[in-house]
Amino acid sequence: MDFLLIGGQPDTGKTETISRLERFNGSYRRGVLDKYIFEDINQVREQTMTWVEDYNNNRPHDALGKMAPVPYAKFNSLGGTS
């Protein structure tokens, strides 16, 4: 499973970081855990991988100017501006 992390390790003591983690957890719960009835951990992993792929490559994020993380990272690595 690949997760896109930008900026290294989070500082989990910061209120801003905690709120971002809670927001991510809520998105994951709504997108995967509350959406399906799983029979085993492999089904959870499979749906998680599908969700992470969509989350990182397709789903627009308000904090990234309505871009998904992977296109945003590529755009910025090429010196693009929003």
C-alpha cells in the first residue's frame, strides 16, 4: 500500500496536525469502513488500496487548490503556480 506523504513526519502534538488526521480518518471511515460489510481483513486491504489510489490521484482536496495530491506534487515539482 502506498500513501502519499508530503513534508515528512507529522508533529502529532500540534492541534492543526490532529485536526488533519481526524479529517483523514473521517474520510477513510466514510469511504471504506462504513461503506462495506467485510468478511475478512483481505477485503479491507483491497478496498483500502482502491480508496487510497482514488484519494491520492483523483479526489480533489480543498487544501491543494482542488487538486489531488499526486497531480499537485507533480505540478509543484515542475515549478507550477496555482
